[in-house]
Amino acid sequence: MTQKLVVIGNGMVGARFVEELVRRHGNDFYSITMFGEEPYGNYNRILLSHVLAGVDTFDTISIQPLDWYSANGIQLLTGQRVTMIDPVRRVVRSDQGYEAHYDQLVLATGSRPFIPPLDNLYAAPSQFKPGIFVFRTLDDCRTMLDFAAGARRAIVLGGGLLGLETARGLLARGLEVHIVHASPVLMNAQLDESASAILLTTLQRLGLHVHLERHTIAALGEQHFTGLAFRDGSTLDGDMLVISTGIRPNTELAIQAGLTVERGILVDDTLATSDPAIFAIGECAQHRGKTYGIVAPLWEQARVLAERLTHAHTLAHTSANTLTSTSTDTPSHTPANISANTLSNTSANISTDTLHSTSPNILTHMLYKGSSLSTRLKVMDIELLVLGEDWRVRAKDEVLSYAEPEKGIYKKILIRENRLENAILLGDCSGAARLQHYFERKQPLPENRAELLISLFNLGALNSGLSLDPAQELAELPDDAQICNCNGVTKGTIIAAVKAGKRSLPMLTAATRAGTGCGSCKGQVQVLLELAAGSELIEDPSIHYYVPGVPLRKPELVQAIKEQQLRSVSAVFKALANGKEDPQSKAGLASLLKIIWGKEYEDERDARFINDRVHANIQNNGTFSVVPRIYGGITSPQELRRIADVAEKYQVPMVKLTGGQRIDLLGVRKEHLPAVWRELGMPSGHAYTKAFRTCKTCVGSEFCRFGLGDSTALGVKIEQRFQGIESPHKLKLAVSGCPRNCAESTTKDIGVVAIEGGQWEIYIGGAAGSRVRKGDLLCTVNTHDEALQLIGRFMQYYREHARYQERTYAFVERIGIERIRQLLLEDVEGIATQLDQAIQEAVDAYRDPWQEAERPVTANQFAEVLAYTE
């Protein structure tokens, strides 16, 4: 019989648990409901600091998108915070009034940032003053990025792992970054004083300012953050503050439900709480006196609980009486973290007797015995391996250490009873795999301690016969040696996958998950791949396909399309993909075909995303937004009256000014779209497609006393010429009338800035979204016509050579600004004239979609949308 399983928390642990459950076909006999406070699918929270630094994007750290849940029959309630658990009725309720009944409940509520009791942090209850942040979620990252774009000096409060990673990201954004830490030791939870001193020197060389033993008492600033005040009376000025002073388990729901809670929610070896129908995993759980804040043990908990719940029905058949009975006496196998007194005072006994009485195989899979802390990380791109957590030296312990402060290298090993108890490798992780194997397997160490120490270096020059290069070190490890801590992937698993045909790094990581957590083991995975594959090593060709459903790179695909005169998406699939259509490839192919053929492209409606079918951007409730084009942001009273009249007539729920100096009518019903556009009488703003969208302008020399050029006139010319031109991704442009750059031209896909002498600078490849990048200066021109020609030339080169959904900032970095100058300005390959002609053909072929949409193309093109789910 199907049971109701409710999971509170859609973070990395909650989602990983559900994924493990689905892998074991648990969704066949559980009806799964999940609550997530964030409006997204699951993403890799570990890599948020990489997003902050611009190394990754929000898209690349996604693990399970929203459609993964629906595809697996999981009801995910996003943007809903659970406020109540009723363990008697077995019901949970969200802040939006949604109730879900459960047979089994899993708490994966995670943790929250610890906020020290500083004065003057808040503008209102639970609302920080502008400029003050915590860094825990994707939205935190977004708001920090937006604010950092206008900041000069950032302060990070906290010198732990997350604090240093945050500082790294802000430093990469060009800010002056100060780290304030109360302890005399950086990363004091992992490092000793010697290691911290070496790390400090390395960070200072990178340009960070570090303030140790500084006790913060207050934030400064009345209306917004301006700095910190310290106990000794000193202050430190800053534009923004990121608080990174640790985390605290989220236990409020468990307390409200009457569960046993200490620092975290107490669980036994089955991960059950004091209520046998409720389980807890992740940062919110306390097991045998410990809470964990790194991913490897948390994902191990997710695996164990998934095993337990998917095998529960099997155990019920084999030992029903044992599984359903509970004892009022303290069990003989009570976990160490729950005392007899605690158990006797709780309403439900926590017992692992049942599982201890089952077979050893089931026991292995279904009990969590705790985790050894083994963490391999990159801090500020500095290699770091930390094994163990307690550095207190006992009698007869041995300590081996080595340091090269100038090179930032520090290695320390603590040996107890001939077993590796703790280790730190900083700045150089040579020998890490062998050391980690000793630690995890508790194997006896070599009696020759010099051999052990030398094995931690790549010291081939010594000719000692004891040193190992990385390949040799990994080759000599046994198959059960763990390579990926985050996902628990062993060397043997990796080798087996390679032998099974996964002979490229993308294929191998997808098959085994090795390297998909924090990513620090990818180098070792690559070495093992090369060792196992040998001459059969391949590069996964699919990573270079323009679209996944057609096995060709873009140049070969374009050539084949032109040679075979393929003018429709279905024709491409028939000729180049053995007739097999791939829905995920259709939009990309449609965009490419429009670029190649212009008005000769044969449109097929099913190749369009819903936005392009109705020329409007679909919203989360199935309505649409209408964004008419307002050239250069310049409108008139008559135009504004028409917009207001339409908004009133069709009861538009929201009228919003956009960042591109336009007016957005949000919440328009699908069947009203043709009438709305007809009555507006304005051209489409193409806010819904991958094309040229806007050209933001300042008022320029026409009104501004600082203006050096007529930016509005040039901006209008740009919009009128390039409106709606298809491209691999959206294009946002801007024109600024002087170097004060009020239109933010240097952070647009293409930007133009007026300078002294009546000239214009053209910038390309800027960004100010999930990534911030100043555009590269392409050239300086004298006239509007020259600017229009070179803008069009770059746009066409981008259209012809960019990957699908590759933004200009990535494209410019990939090709290189010098190479682009050679091609577009020096014309080293003789393509300039062809590019100019091609963009002119695209301009000539443009038709406003709302002139074409007076008559529906299909009977239901503008039929009402009954429901929409992502």
C-alpha cells in the first residue's frame, strides 16, 4: 500500500535523500511531498562561492531542476515554509496554509547563519540595514552580486572556511576585501597556529586584508552600513558587510513538535528521532553527540535513510512483530548520544534493537554509525586537506610536521597507536590519496616514519625511491580507497566505470558522481581515467555539439544545413539525426536556422518555446507579460495614455518599469494578447526571445551638462536598426553620453560611450547579471554610422560563431579580444564585407511579430492557458 512521505527541506541533503529514494524505486510505494522555502529546484550550495567569484553560474550549479521532481512523481511545494508539525495527527502545515498528512516525515531543515549580537545591524526587526548580508542561499548570492557592483570595500566578518571563500569571491569582483576574525587562528576549527600563520601570509599576498583577534561590537551607519566598531575603540570603514560566523541547526520545528533536541535534533543509528515516524538528516541532526556541516557525512545519512525506508516493507514481511514493537526499557544498543534518562522521559523510545537483530547485510546498509571528518577543499584556490578534528596530543602520540612558509606549504601528521589520527596538508596535497586511505581504513602506518613523510611530496629529484608522482600514488592504492569524499566514490568504482566505456571525464563524472560535489577531487579522477583508459581515452564529443540531438559542432552543422538546403527543424533532424527528433534541441535549431536563412526559414510552431509561439513571456501563473518597444526609453504623453488605457481595460495586475527603460504589463491573459498589442499600437520589445532586446541610454548632450555626445539619438538608431534580430542569446545594449557611464554601457553585451573630441568607444562582452564583467574595448570611432557598422559586424560574427545560449561575455573571453579586433577591424580573414552584408540581410528581413499575429497561425495559438507548471 502506498504510504505518504513528507520531506521538509529541498536543500542538498533533502533533495539528495529523495534522489536516493527514487534510485531505489521508493517512489513506487511512497507518495512523496516536499516543502522548500526557496522557489528553485536543488542546487549545489557548496559552489555558491564559485558563483560569487564568477567561476560558475547559477545554471551550472543546478543539480535537479524543477521538472525533475514532476518527472519522478514528486510534489514539490516551492516558496513554502513549514510552520507546524502535529505528530498526533501526523500533519504538517506551511505558512501558506497548505497541509500535508504523513506516514513518515523526514526533517532536512538544515541550518541558518549564526548572527552575533552586534549593535546597529537591523533597520527593522529581522531586516538588515542596506549593505549587510549573510551568505547562505542563491538569493543571498544574487543580492550580494547586485550590491557589490556598486561597492568599493567589503568586510567579511568571520575567518572560517565560508568566510574565506566569500572573501575570495568578492576579491574576484574587484573589491578591496577585509576579513575580521575574533580568533588568533584562521579556520580555527580545522587548522593549528602554524598552519594558520602560513595561510595568513598567503592570503595577504593575494591582496586580502586580515584582522585577527578583533572583537566586533557594532555596525556603523544610520541609514546604511558604513563600517564596524571594535571593543578596543577602533573602527573599520566599509561599503558592505558579509556575516560568516558559523551556522546553527534549524531545530524550531522539532522543538515545537516535542522532539528531543540538544544542539541538533537527536537521532539514533537509524536516523529516527524520539518519534519513530519522524527522521532527521543533515545539518539539523545530532548523532552520537555530533552535528556535521560538510557534505560527505550528510549525503551518507541521506543514503542510509533511503535504504532504510525502501527496505522497510521487506523487513515488515520478514519480521513484522520486531519492527512494529517498541520497548519502554532502555535498549541495550542505545546510541551513545541519547542517555537512558533522556529516553525514559521521551514519548517514543528510540531503539536500534530491531536493526541490530537483522542480518549483517541489511545492518550495513541501514545503520548510520557516524563519519570520520575527512575534508579536501580549495580555500582561495589554495589546496587543503584536513583529516580528523581533535589535535590534543596524548602521551606516546607522534607528531610529524614540515613547513615551507615562503611557498605556503605546511604538512602535519598526528599518529596514535600506529594509526593516523589527524593530518593537515596545506598548499600542496601530494600524497593525499595514500594518507586519506590510511586514515579512513585505520590501517597500520609504515614503521619508517621518514618514508611516510617523504611520501607526502613529489620529490623525484631526491632519487630516494620513496617518492611517488600522483599517477603512481593512485595506481598503488587499493580499489576500496575512497577518491570522492562528497559522494563516497572509490577507486574501484571509477576504474569499473572506465572499463564499462565511460572514457571521458564528463561521461565518467556523470556515471559515478565523482567530482560533482565540491569538485576538489576532479584532478585525481582525471588521473585515474587516464590510467584506466590508456590509449582509449576519449573526449566526450557531445560537449561540443551545438544542440544535443544533432551530433555536430556548430561549424559542421552550419555547413551541412547550407549544403543540404535544410530550412526547417524537421528537415535537420531527418537529414542529420537519422530522423530522430529531440525536443530539447528544437529551440536551438530554430534560432540557428533563422540566423542562416532569414525570411527563407520554414517555421514550424512546435519548434518554438511557448514564449515565441505567442510573442510574449509566460509567467508563473500561466499569464503573460507584454513589453512594447520604447526606443531609447523615450516615450510621449499619448503613448503613456494608450498604455494606461490598455492596462485598465484588460485589468492588468501589474505595470512595471523595467531596467531597460521600458514599461512591462504583467499578468495579461493569453487570449487578450492580440487585442492588447493592437490597441497599444507599439512594436514588440522582444523581451521573450533570444534576440536584440534593448538599448539603454542616458539623456546625453541634448540635456545633460556633462554630455559629450548625443547618446539618445544613437541609442534610438541602434534600436530601430537591430530590433528583434535573432542571436544565440539575448543581447542588451547601452549608450552613455560621457564616461560617467550613467547607462552602464561598459557592463552590457555591447556598449557605446562618448568621450572627448566627439568620439565614441565601443565595448563588447560586458555583463551585469549573475556574473559581472566589464566589457573589452573593441575600438574608438568618430561617427554614429561607424558605430552602427561595427556594432552590426560584431553582432553578426557572434550570431555565426557563438554556441547556443552562450552570452557575449563568455564568447568574447573564449575567442579573445585581440583576435576579434583582428577579424573585425583589421579584416585578416577578409570576412568584414560578408558580415556587413549578412547583418543587413537580417535587418531587411525583420518583421514585427505583432503585425503578423493579427490572425492566429493556429486555432489555439491564443487560446486560454488552463494551467502551467515548470
